[in-house]
Amino acid sequence: MRVAVIGGRLQGLEAVYLAKKAGMQVLLIDKSDDIPALNMADSFICMDVEDKKKTTALFKNVDLILPALENDRVLHILAALAEKLKIPFAFDLKAYNISSSKWRSDRLFAEIGIPAPGYYPDCIYPLIAKPSESSGSEGVIRLTDESDLKKFRQVVGKDFDNWVIQEYLQGLSYSIEVFGCMRQYLPLQVTDLDMDAVYDCKRVLAPSDLSPSQREQFAAIAVKIAAELELNGIMDVEVILHNNQLKVLEIDARLPSQTPTAVYHSSGVNMLTLLAETFIKGRLPESIEIKEKHYVIYEHIAVSPGRLEVSGEHVVAKAGPLDYKEDFYGADEALTNYRPDKKNWMATLIIKGKDRKEAFIKRSEIIGQICRKHYIDRYLDPIPSDQDFKDMEGARP
């Protein structure tokens, strides 16, 4: 099978990685050649897919078109070309239109009774401000009191109405993917999410530490949302466990990054295989067994002279083309821009163990080996700060 992946950044890297694990041939298309997924595809074309003539010629030799970007205009162009060429288009534009707006998705949660954070002013401080149209943790800001909110209003000015202002909930974060097709829905494995100082996911753990009953409850929430959207394709749902209640933070009706790889290594379920089967055959797989075969730690590290920091996914986006490595300082796999002569580099580490204890002992040995090899004496593993609102200069949706 030959799949065309459009976009080679975070989602594209996930798509290419999993497609190669599934034995697919990958044509990667992006208008930049400074992208993380570049070195992992079988072939790469640097071009703008808005050139419909060139794009049509390329698509005639593929079996599946998978967009890995969030540009509405480009998504509609790709959907139209796929329909014209009768090639399966692995994307649900209708569901994405809801999930890409925090206003629209929050309205959906309220309409169907899904627990979610309360909106300002009907909640207490601290607050979280996030651009309505952004993805994931991009642009998230914590406001601790009325003074912070006042400063925030002054900085963003007329753009204030484009921000979602909600209560800040303390608790651990979790994610789940759900597939939908022909009003049938399939929830997958729950993963645990750890955030860095700017609320960007730095580490994914699988299987989850949620209780079996909480996992079932989470899966039911995901299926309820997918059913309301009449989802055809894939969607991920992120929640926070606050005061022992799961509250939905956001949904994204597109292939996510990070969690699918953790799920693949923990359970053996490859979401690219499922995605291809869903769109090519027009139905969900008849049966799928989700077994927790390994405990997986999936995390990003940024290395500089004397310093190693566990960091959010933004370090991947800025790293340029990454290489696939096995047994990288003891990690089972890594995606990295490391070179022996580089002083500043990053790596996404994939570490597997038979259980949580074994995986974290292994991780400690890997981090220690890297620190010794590169004469590092400063290790940082930041968490979200209680004082995030410092200088709002330049903050925009």
C-alpha cells in the first residue's frame, strides 16, 4: 500500500513513523524541506499542494491520502482532489470543523452533558486562557488572579474575544483515541500525559494508571462524543482527573501526535493500519484485541552543553529532519537529530519494560548514560508552574 502524507511536522512524523511500522510505502509532501518527518519517508516532494495539477499527478499512484496539517483551505483542496480521483481521504472534515474550535467543541460538550471546565466569569481563579482556534497546548496561559486578567486584557486588546477563558483544574491528564465509521465506534487504549512548564506534553505513558472503571468511563465519554459527531475516522479526547471526576479538556478529530506511538508499543495496535482499513474498506475492523503487552515511556529530551531537559513537543517541531535509531543509549528506539559533533540536539525516546518499575529503572539508566557521555551535570524535568503569567508581550491567538 502506498500512502500520501501531506505535512511533515508533528502529525506527519507520527503518520510516517506508524505507516512504516505497518509496512506501507510513504510519499511525503510538504512545502518545506526542514521538517521532522523528512528522513523517514520513502520519497519526498517539496511543493505546495495548492498546485492542483502537480498534486493530481502525484496522487494517481497512491492508495490513501492522509492529511497531517491543520490548514482549512488546504484540507478542502485535498478533499476535493481525493473525491475527483476516487482515492480514500483519511479525514473527517465535518468532525474536524467542530473539534478545531474550542468554542464549538465546548458547546457540544454542554449540549450532550459531557463534564468540562467551567467558563469565566462563572468560576473561580486561577484561570486558563487559550486561543479558540489553536491546537493542543499552543498559547495556553495561566491567570492567577484579577490582576493577571487585567494585564492579559491590556496585552491582547481587541483579540480578547478570541480567547477561551476557563477554570484551571488541578489533576493528572489522560488521552484516548476513538475510531468511527458507519455509526460504529471503537475506543482504544488510554494513555497518561505529563506536561512541561508551558503545558506542552513532554511524556506519554502507557498503559494508564487510571482504574479499570475509570478507563471504561473515559471510553464511554469518547464514544458518546464520537457518536454525536457521527465520526468517520479518528479522534482523540483529552481529559483531566479533577476531584476524582473526568473532565474533557479538548478533542481533535485528526490523527494526533505522540499517543498513537505509545499505544502501538504498549498494545501492538497500529492506528495507521486501522485508519487505512476504515477508509479503504469503509468499515471498522471486525475484531481487535487490545492487550497491554509492554509498559511504555515516550518522552522528549533537549540536550545542550552541561544540561539535559525533558521538554514538550515543541522541541520536536523545531528540530528539523529526524533520524530513526534503535538502541539509542539503551532506549529501544529514538527519533533524533543527534550528531557526534552537535552541541545542541534533541531526541524522542521510546522505552519499553515489562511493567512500570522496569521501564523507569531502564529510563534512569538511559538518562544517566547520556549525562555521563556528554558531561551533563544539570537535569531538568519541569512541570506546569503556579506563576505562568509573567510577560504577555507578543501573546496572540
